[in-house]
Amino acid sequence: MASTQLELFSSPISVDAPPALFPRRDGHPIQPQGISNRSSAGPIQTNKFYSNLYLGSQGQAVWTLPYVIWVDKNPLSWGLSISHTEARQLAFGPSGADPPRYFISPLGIKSLAFSATEFNAGSTINTAQHQDYSVELSLYANRGAFGAETKKITSNLVLGMGFVTARYYDLVPVLNSGVMFLKLEKGVSPRSGVDKWKATLEDRTVWFIYVCPEGRPSVNLKLESSSRIVGDFSFTGYIQITKAPNAAAERTIDSTAGAFPLTTILTANYAIEDNVASYQLTHIKHGSNNAGALLMYALPHHITSFETVTAQGVASSIKLQTPTKGNATAVVANQWRFTEAGLPSKYATWLPNDGFGLSDPAISSVIDAALRKEIRQDFVNGSDIDSMYFAGKALAKYAQLVLVACDVIGDKELTRTSLERLKAAVDRFATNKQKYGLVYETTWKGIISDAIFKTGDQMTDFGNGNYNDHHFHYGYHIYAAAVIGHIEMVLNGRLGWAERNKAWVNTMIRDVANPSDKDPYFPVSRCFDWWHGHSWAKGIFESGDGKDQESTSEDYNYAYAQRLWGLITGDRAMEGRALLMLSIMKRSFNTYFLLDDKNTVQPQPFIRNKVTGILFENKVDHATYFGLKEEYIHGIHIIPITPVSPYIRQSAFCRQEWMSTFDKKTGSIDNGWKGVLYANMALFEPEESWKFFSQSGFQDKWLDDGATRTWYLVMAAGRSYF
């Protein structure tokens, strides 16, 4: 029988306004700059690659990969700058560090730039069409004098675009270079209506320039100086620029010149019984070329899951370095098709290995003893914290205790009484009566902590009010709610509390992972980037090195929680999206963040760190935002340990990480990070993890504020075969 097919992005979770329990709040302290038709633009993305274009100075870069783009506001060279740097230009540091603590790609190297003789210090920029993987950028010579329809350049900035394309509207084109031009040569036109030039820079890199006029003879380009190419008259049409990594690339580049992507659209299907998902990134093509398909660039994790039809378009000899994700490879295709088989439905569940082995009396008696001590904690007061993040961690650990009472120990009376205490603790947040409540903020359209308004501190609760870390924070709350629903089903055969509070949970999910632009109250997929394969944690902060993420584990913990909530509420599409996210995360995290000895993507000198630390768009820093100790840097990629952890964190990698960083070195760690490290040991040496947590000399200070000894024993036993 054919598997049931479910489209994952066609329907919104809801189109209703957020529940009234979230007060409306106007006047966010950070206002977007230069948004066209802002009143009708819909929700504005906060965590996407292009947000530097409407934050702060509007002069910081955006990373379309493999290119870096920014607006140069120097009056002498005002325009749209393009940079591409090679692996040899990465800077490692600090000096003498082995392995290096960080690597960074140089910024501000202007390979080429689009400009015009009409641009000056008074020129301005606007953005429009803020899509998931693209934005339309407009540069106006003088909007006050000429209006919005002429004397401008527009450029569609799309992730992975092979050409940087600028449409000129009645401007005399200028192309600048900070690297300096060595020579400019007129080439053979690849097709009617497309003129070609070859620019060689002083660094000996080769860039091709294609000019596509509209309705009149093409402009002629002249090398006016070593830094400036200028056209011979006012021009309307397209100019495309691309870098050639080698001479053999010229034929492919010629065949694809004349067309470019306007945007990219995501679609996906979930074959439920087959446990397989497929997804597509369709590039909306403008213009025409000889190939009939677009030149795009794919990241390493894309290549490994391409379906055959897409893999046939891979031009494996054409590669360009990216700052933090290895080489991007050219793909000639209008649509990328991917398949993710073996979705982690058996991992993203309530107990490790579905509770296998936990009923053994020798094991369950130890777990039972730990549980009866820890479950006496004060759930209500213990979660009364002025931070959505830390409160969420507390609620999640309490939920795990009640889950163990229900599904491992099977004590119904203890489960019932503890469940009521858990509901009371979560109710504080479900009724929005915590110390800093959540509000629906109308500028950027999302659910944020009102601490930003009450304290004036934009970094309160890790910047939640500026849309930092929402997937980290809300994931814990969603998990706790899902556990309540699961236990209700076990005890009563139906949902009660979970059904009554469904809108509260779904609103948090809409804030983080709204699947559809039919929902007018939240941007689509605020945090998770389906192109990059992971979330970006940084919100509306202007950033010289772009977006970043510090914790892989709290990223996949969000997806895990979403899957569990979808499971108990019967939302199969929500489940499917979460399972697909987890499958893609497994690829991306084990390619860019969790560095196995055999990793060939990240720079070899850096691999011995084993984890990236904070991965930015432009740099990788083996660090955390709260310190440089190794247990912090590794631990933030471990917490929380759940049944889905071994799916992402492969046993071989975890063993390498331990042996290279922590073996015989944990004696000096005397706090909660010690427990985190030994809990992670359950993923590769579960018996040793069990011994650590079951020892008579165990100390509670070795537990993180989001963890319990009970849960760590369950994780170790569930992974063991003793």
C-alpha cells in the first residue's frame, strides 16, 4: 500500500491573532531602516542572512555564499560591493594557539562593486520582498529628485546565487575594485543580447562581467583607471558579475549568463508510513540563457542529499570557498531536490530506546531511589525565574521526573500527584503570569519577553526581546507541555490540560517555526534556515560577522520538542517538519559544527577543537558567550541530553571528543558541567556513565540547573546493554 503523503508547508498552524493573554506592544526600541511599503510588507524577518541591510548603519555585510555583499557608503565609491576570498586568506588565531581558537575571513576586500556616476553621499537604499532565502535591495541615486522608479539599481540577493546581478535603471554604470584591475578584455558574446567582458584583478583572480541591455544598444565598458570601469552612456538593463575559480569554468559560466534567480521557494512532502521526507528548493528564474537553468552554488551538506536529477547538474570542478562552511559547489539547475530517508521517529520520542532495559530490577531500583528524592523538589517556586530560558530549563527537568515516574517506574499515584504540581508550575507561563510576561510585539511581529520594555536592557534574558534564541527558550516550554499531554493520555486516555493550553504552545511554535506565509502574524521559519540546515540564534542586532549560533543541541532540542507536541496533538504536518528538521540538522551539524577526525570541510588546523563553539557567517570562534573553559564550549553543544541526542551526536565523534579534550581531565570540574560531560558519555560508553551517576559519592553540585540525576540514569541505562 502506498505511503500517506503529506505536504508540509501548504497550511499554516493558525491564521488567528495570537491569544489575548499576550498583550500587544508597539514601539520596539529597534526599528527597521529603509523598508519599502512597510505598512503592507507583512512580518519582517529577524534572524535571516540579510537583516544587516535594515539594521543600524545598513552598511554591514550579508553573506549570500559564496559571495559577501555590502553597501559601500563612501561618497567616492558609493554602491553595491562584492567580495570573495580564498581559503588561503583565512586568518587563524590567537598567535601561537595550537589548535587555533578561531578562524575568520577578511572583511572589506572589495573585489568588484556596482556603482554609477550619479551615486553620491546622499544616495539611499531600501529593501523589499523579504523572503526566506532572498531579499530585493534597491540603491537610489536621489529618490527625492527622481522618485522610486528610475535612477536606481535593484539586486535580488538570493542564497547560493552564482551571479551577482544588478538591474540598472537609466544610470551610467561604474564598476569599482579595491583589489584593482589588472586588465579588462572584451569577450565573445555567449548569446544574442548578452555582452561579455573578462576582468583580471591584481590578485590574479578572474571575474566575468555580462551586460544585458533592455531596448537599446549595449553600453560599452572602458577601464578608466586601475580601480574603475565606466560605461559610455546611461544604461537600462542588467549587469552580471561572477568569479571564475578556474579556466574550465568559463564554458559553464557562459552557458548560464543572462538569467538569475529572483527568489527560492521551499516545498516538502512527508511519506508517513515510509518514514521518508523529500524537499525541494525551487529557484524562480528571470531572464534566459543557453543552459536553460540557473547557476547556483550548494554547500557540502546539500550535495550529500541531492536526488539523482539534481546531482546530474553538479559541476564538481567549479568550487568557491565560503567563510565558515567549506567549498560551495556549482549546480546548474532550476530546482534542487533532496531526500531524507530514515527520519528519526524512533529517536525523537519519550525515552531512550523506547525504554528498553529500564525495567530490569537492578536498574529500575536505582532510578526509583533517585526519583523519589528529586521529585520532591518545589516545581512551582523552583521555576519562578525572571528568564524564559532558565525557567524553561527548570520546567523541562521537572517534566522529565514526572515522565520517569509514569513511563519507567509506573507509579500511578506518584505520577498523578506530581503531574498536578507540574501543571501548576507550567500554568504560571501558560497564563502569562511569570515575572516578565510575554507580549506580542507589533513592529517585527513576534512573541517576546516584556523585560526589554521594563528594564530598557536589550540583552535581558540573552536578548529575547531582540529575537535572540527564541528556539532555545521556547523549546524547553514546548517540551514540558508535550510531556504533560503524553502523561494525560497514559493516565486518562485523552488530553485535558494540553488541549486547553494548545493555543499557548502553538503560538510559541508559530513564533519560532511558522510554516506558511498565510499566517500574517509571524514571519516564516524565524529561526531554522532550511538552506543552511540549522537555525540562526542572533536576532535584530547589527553584526559585522553576520548571524551566529552557539548551541547545536538546544537547536535540535527545539525540533525534538516540536515533534513531541505534534505527536500528542495529532498534527502530523508539525511532526513531519520537526523530523525533517532533525534529519537535516544531523547532516549540517556533523559537517560544520561537530568535527569528526575525518572532517574535510572545516580547516584542518581547527579540527582538533572537535566543536566549533560559536559559528558565525564570517568566522568560527571556539568559545561561548559566557566563557572560554572547554567544558562550557563543549557542554553548550550537549545540553540537554535527550533520546534524540545520539541521533545527532554520533558515538564515534563523542568518543573522539572525550579522548582529545576530557579524558583524565575532569577532576578539576566541580560543578554542573561535570554532570553534562558524563551524561554525554552515555552516547559512547553508557556503562561508565551509569557508574558515575549511580556511585554512592555522587554530589548534586554536579548537576546543571536543567538536569536531574534521575534523568541522567535513565539516559545511561536506556543506552546500555548491561
